[in-house]
Amino acid sequence: MPAHAAILLALWARLPGGANKFLGEWQQLKTENYQEYLRDVVGLGWAKLKVAQRIAMQQEIVIEGDTLLCVTRCPGARSVREAMRTGDFTFHEPNAGVTFEVSGRWDGDTFTWRRRHALINGGKPIVARRWVRSDGVLVSTHDWGGRAPFVTYHVRRGEDALVVGNSSSAEDEEASDVTNSTEAAFVWREWCRRRPPRANAALDWVPIISQVKSLTQALAGDAPAARLTQERFSMQCPIVSQCRSLAESLMGDNAAARRTQLEQLRVLRLRPAHPADEDYACGG
């Protein structure tokens, strides 16, 4: 056996039996209670909180030495590297600029860790768990002592699943129902992409107007419509759409970047829209 292969096998033997389930790139499916977590734990103000809620988190889990390493990437933020290993160690959060004291352990195929910092969450520990469900969905929970834990759901990158961004369980029951399975999510994405644009969606690219409209829809209880309004804004507003397309391209999702560019061209009347067009994004 080659020396490098023997080394890899020795390192692999130190990992839990189900470690291979975690390896790979993961795209966000949905979140629960993210708004409360950003407000109560991270301490974001209203404006930054609303922006952060709309940014999907991409994760990649790799083997580094004899440790599983989870790398979380968000457009506009620094990558966060979390070690999934047993024992006591420290974890640096580059965006908050703090270093946590961490205690980690494996409970079967579930990794559990407690992290604490005197300036975060009032000094109270945050208990997090990460596991892969039987249907292949990567689930991460963060319990900080609030009303309910902050939960993220990810599917392997490339699978036909709707990346819906972030939602609160209280604000969007319909979207939560839709995203219970990757099959239903795929149907929802196709419906959004192929439905013809509504007449009242013509100004969704205009700043302030689209935000007021989205807020009105949310207050009226139509959370899916509010989300679509914001989705159109991010793909149609000239400057915002270019930032979004660049972020998608930097994250390696060139297909999404191309769809954003084509949607912007459609709004500028440089490219016609047609419901049967494979590249047609959410029209309304």
C-alpha cells in the first residue's frame, strides 16, 4: 500500500463511523428562527438584520488532518471555519472578531458542541448540533436559550432543491411546507421561474417601492409573495443585481449568476421574457 494511502486510512480511522455522510458541498434549503438569533445573539440592528436574513449560507465539510472541518461562506462576510472534533478547544469567529471556548463530542453520528464567550449571548453557552438526516438533509441547530433554536437545513450542492434563503417559522408557514422535500421545492422553483410576470410587478426593481410593497404583503400574511418581490428586486435592480450576480459567480454558481444577468437584461428590455424559457427567473 502506498505511504500516502496508509496515512489517509490512519487519519480516517480516527473519525466517527458516519463521518463520510458530512463530506461535500452543501447549499442552503431553509432556516428557522434566524431573525431571533441574529437579533438576540449576534446583536444586529434592524437594517443589517434584514439584509443578513436574505443571504444564503453555503457550507463545505472536508477532512483536515484527523478532523472534520465545516467551512461556512456567505456573500459579503468572511468564511467561518468550525472544527468538528472532540475535546476542549477554541474557535475564532472572524466576523464578530471573538474567540469562543468550545467543548465538542460525537453522540453517534451527531456532532454536539458548546461554545461560550463572555461578550456573546450574555456569557451563556450556545449548544449546537449537526447531523445528516435519513433523507440526506444536513441539519444544524443552535440553542442559545431563546424561544426556539436557530436551525439550518442544507442539501448537497447540485441537487434540485430550492434555495429559499432565510425564514422564520412564524412568518412563512407556506414556504416551510413547500420545502419539506427536495421534490416539492423543485416544483416550487419551477413554478416561480415559469409563471408569467404580473402587471403589478413592473416596479419591483425600484428601491423603496419594492421594500414597501414587500412589507405590505408580509403584514397582509402573504409571505411567499413578499419573498418573491424581494427576489425580483435583487435580480432586477441594476446595481443590486450586479452585486448578486458577482456573489453567485464567486461562490461557483455560474448558472445562478447567468440567470440573474438575463433577468436584468429582460427588465432593461434587452431580452424578451417567455414562460417557456429555461433561463427565465421569478417573474411574479
